[in-house]
Amino acid sequence: MTPACYLQTTDLCRHYERGHRVVKALDNVTISIARGEFVGIVGSSGSGKTTLLNLLAGLDTPTSGVVDLDGVPLSSMSRRQLAAYRAAKVGMVFQSFNLIAHYTALQNVETAFYFTGTQPVERRRLAAEMLERLGLADRATHRPSDLSGGEQQRVAVARAIVKKPELLFADEPTGNLDLENAGQIASLLTMLHGEGLTIIMVTHNLELAGQRTQRIIRMQYGRLDRGDHSDARADARPDAREGAIP
Amino acid sequence: MTGRDLFVISTGNLLRMKLRTFLTTSGVLIAIAAFVAMLSFAAGNQKYVEEEYLRFGLFTTIQVSPRGGSEGADSSRGPRLDRAALDRLAAIPGVNLVYPYEAFTVRVKLGDTVLASKAQALPATALRTRFFATLTSGRPFGSDSSRQILVSDELMKKAGRPDSVLGLRAVVSVRVSTPDSGLAHVLMNRGESIIDRLRRIRTDSLGNRGYRSRTIRSEIHAAMQRFMEGFLQAQETLTDTLTVCGVYHVNRSGRLRTEEMVIPLVTAARFNNAGMSGSPSEMMASLSSGSPFGESRDASGKTFSLVTISFDPGVLSTTIRDSVEALGFRAFSFAAQFEQIQRFFLAFDMAIGVIGLIALVTASLGIVNTMVMSITERRKEIGVLRALGANDLDIRALFIVESGAIGLLGTSLGIFCGWALTRIVSMVARGYMKGQGLPEIELFALPVWLILIALGIGIGVSVLAGIYPAGRAARVDPVEALRNE
């Protein structure tokens, strides 16, 4: 692992057994992500993007291969240590927001602190500040059902970043949003990256990935796609790189 | 996750699912209410018995009876329970009072009312024991030879003087059979004296052996018949006038009993030792004692069917009982009886506890069902919490606290409802007792230990019921839970 490398996978595999058939959701994937990098993972449905994201977040366990975080393999961690890793270092944003329906926006953001040992008064203050920063101060007492899709996703982003994680995993963060809201979320992610956050974003939207991320990792059928993607490269920003870093 | 967070999340979820929470909690509530009400009944009765034992000083009381039988003494099977035996009993270390149970049938005239009643002779010291220290008015007599009398509230009611009898003169009379009255009947009966009978004997025929034999048998038979007639029918009446000094409430406490009147020991001796009572039971007692005439007049030879011993609280009742039995008497310890009662209540409590536990286990199945349904509905929430850093313990704790909260709520309300139920039943029961003229007894008690046990069992069983669902919740795969529909 190079000194700049923060998160790395080596021959990562995730296979599922469906009856007598083995589904290779992820097959020998080796990637490396530097600290502070904004990486886009793109690919068609079923290409293994979300599986890779779950493995990087420690939510899933690989069939074989290794995920190293700052030189420490996640496989060496107990379930309790993995939970602590997620609580301390990981923020996650989902396509369907995954807000807790019966909590207010403020309470949803506060849940990020449930497992960090932050005092209730402090976490309420931080959550309120974060909502204010994302322009949702007047929505703090609203429940998710009273918020628009864009607002719900901003609350989800607020929940993901309020505890100041080192890594932000975003799984199709704009997938359920219209263009305007998608743009707002994309801008928000860019801004967070500008503040030094390492972001790994899974998306179908090649244009979004090309414009916002520093590097794109393409996946197909559970493997890294190293084919010719001239169209995508043309759509991407000039500094965006294509394919995986070996 | 802090305890406060767990509590807030759990109660929040319970409040959100109001109907389900209500139904699940109701199961626990009913089980605990029944459990509390039943145990409360046992505790109430236990408390009543204990209070009665304390009130009457029964823990420091032993009753002694002859080993041969309940009446008198049987020298072939045990020593006589007489005055000498009382002295030996009084000499046992720790014994502070020994007195016999001496009761006799009397007629008493209170004001204008004459009543047949039963009196009891007691030493003045006995009145200082807790059993007799329950005067409702007045004061106990001062000495054993005092010419005063204590009367019961029941006797006052019979006399139609429910109050203001203190200072009233009570004319007490006893009819006794004595050998004198029998002998007088032999000498003179229905105007015919023994001389008249002797005159009827034909002296000239006494030389005839057959006539002589018939005459002797006939005269002896007639003399015996006259003696018994005189003894049984021509009873002597002894009368004494005493002053009512106090009124007491009659105790009906098992083996210990008080009669309707209490007369000082020495004052009562006149009635008690005068002769054989006309009462069939007392007469049988006198006859079975083996000394119906001679020794009954002699106080030192009198035997007793029952003697009560009062001893110091610091002395073990078993020590006194062993000493009494070593003297050859039968001893009945109230403390030992109380231990048996305690054992009965323990078994009763356990039986009720098992029934309550069965009801609670049934209710806990409702909690399991509610929790399992909750997991199904909250899979996504579990996944989100996992993504945010919840470990297995956090997820388990979330569901265990939730089932524990159901238990706490159900148990608290159950204890209250159980208590309320006992109050209602107690009120009805007291009303019935009052209507029947019975003393009002509190049938229920809710001691702190019962509340703590109910809380412990209610919450404990609820938490146990939450363990399985909590384990299932901890095994929820976050990847599956967060997967887009």
C-alpha cells in the first residue's frame, strides 16, 4: 500500500449462494483510495457497486480478499470494532434516504451521535447547527413525510457528516431526486470534499460522476471494467481519471 | 448508546404503537393484578395471625395438660397436674407466671337481670399478661382476694346493660353438691327419717337368714338411692356479692379462652372448692379425677385439666416446652403452632406464586409476539442504526429495554389494579362482617416485599421474553435491511 493510500481492497470477492448456484456479486476487485479523494463508482445495475460500498463500510463481510483501512484489515476487526469504526469514521448516504420516519429532522440527525458517546445537549446543538448549515433550520421539527425528496436527502447528508467522519459513502445519493435537487446534493458533496472529506460515491449518473469526482471506478458484472470509455471521458471533468488505480 | 437514549427510543416506539402496547401491557397487567391480589390475601391473613399472636402474647405462652388425658390426672401415665405441679412449673427458669384454667357454672344477678353464665378464676397477676390486658373499661382487680369481678362485653349485652356497669353489684351464686346434702337425704327424705325406716323392720324376723339378707340389701340400696338423690338434687347454694370493676372483650383465640366473668382466684375458691358442681361436664370431671369429695375441698389436692405458663420474651419457647415435658406433662407451644402456620402460608404463597407465574408466562408470549412484529416492521431502522455504528449489544438492548418497559408499565399498573381490587373486596367483606356482627378483619395486606417481588417477577419475565426477539434483531443483516425495495 502506497503512503497516500487510505482505503484499499485486494482481490475482494463477495459471493452469494442461491440454491446450487453461486452469484459472484464482487469478483477479485482491487482498488486503492487516497485520503481526501472523491471517487465515483459507476456501473450498470447488478455490477456490484453497492456490494463494494457495503464491504468498504464494514457492513458486509467479504467471501475472500481484504479491505485495508489505513493499513488495518477490516477482517481482523470484531463485529464490535467494525461497529465502532462505522460510528467514528464512516458516514453513509442512501438513495432512498433511510430516515427514521417517526423522528423529526433534528432527531434523525441526532441519531448519528447515538454511538459516539456525545452528550445529549452537545449532540442536539451540533445537529441543529448542521441543519442550519444545510439550510434546513426551519425544517428541524418536521418529520420526513413533511419534507421534499431534496430536503430529506439533505437531512440524510446532515446525519452522515454531522459527526465529522473521515469517510463518506454515498449510494446513489441523487437517484431519487429531480435535476434541481440532484444538483444541490452534488454541490453539497463537492463542498464537503473541498473541506477534506474522503468521499466514495456510487452512481448511475456518469455525468454527475464525471463532473464532481476526481476519479471514476467502472464496474461490470462484479469486476472492474477496464474497457474503452471515450464517451464517458469526454463527459467527465478534465482532471477526472477513469478506471481503477491498480 | 446511553440508558437515556434506550429509554427514549423504547418508550417512543411503545407510544407510537398505542393499541398494540395497550393489549400487550394488559396481559402483564392482568397477570400481575391477579398475582398481587392473591398474595395480598395470603399476606393479609398472615399479618392478622401474627398480630393476634403478638397482641395476646402467645409467643411467650405455653399450655400444659396432664399426659394421661385432658381431664384430671392419671397416675399410671403421668404425674398429677395439681398445686405441687404448679410450683414445679413455676420453678422452671424463665417462667414468670403459672395459672390453671378453672371455670365453673354460676348464676349471676346484674341489676334486675339473672343470667346463667360461666366464670373463670384468675390470679391478679394473670390480668397483667397481654391476653387478659384488653379491658375496654374500668381496671383489673387489685388482688387475688379482692371482692371484685370483671365481666365481658357479651355478658353486659345479655344483661341488657351494654354500658355503665362499673361499680354495679353482681350477685354470684353457685349450686354445689356436697356429701352433706346426700347424707342429710339418707337421714331424712320426704318426711320420713331413717328412724321411721328402721322401725318398719321386723326385729323378730331378723333371725331368719333370708329375711335378714333381703332387709340389709334393701336398706343399703334405699340408702344409696337417697344419698344420690340428695347429692344431685338437694344442692347447696353458695352466694357472694361482688363489685364489677372492669369490662373486657371476650377473646376467642383457639386454645386460650376467657369466660364471661373473671373472679379473683382466692375469692373464687369458695365456689370452686365447695363441692361438686351441678354441671354434668364439671361433675364428670370431678368424678374422673378420682377425688370427687374429699380432695376437692382441699385446695392442695385439686387437679387441673389445663395450666397456662407465661414466660420471659428472651427465653426460647422450645426450652420451656422441653422443661415442661421433662416434668412429665404435655406442653402446647403457641410459638410452635405459629411456625406451622407460617409453613402453611409459605406453601400457600408458593402455590399462588406458581399460578401467577403461569399467567405471567402466558402474558410474556404476547410480549414476544409484539417484539417479533416490531422487528419485522423496523428492519430498516435496525439497518440504519447499524450503518450509524450500532453494535449487537446496542440492538439487543433496544429491544430488551422495550420489552422491559412493557413489563414495568404492566407491572406497575398491575400492582395498582391488584391493590384496588383488594380494597374493593375488603370493603365488601368488611360490610358483610359488620352485617353479621362479626369483628371486622382486614383480609388483605400489601407489604413492601410483595410490591418488590411483583416488580421483580413482572419486569424479569418481560425482560426474559425480550431476549429471543432481541437476539433476532441483532441478527438482522444491515445490507438486506437497507436494500432498496
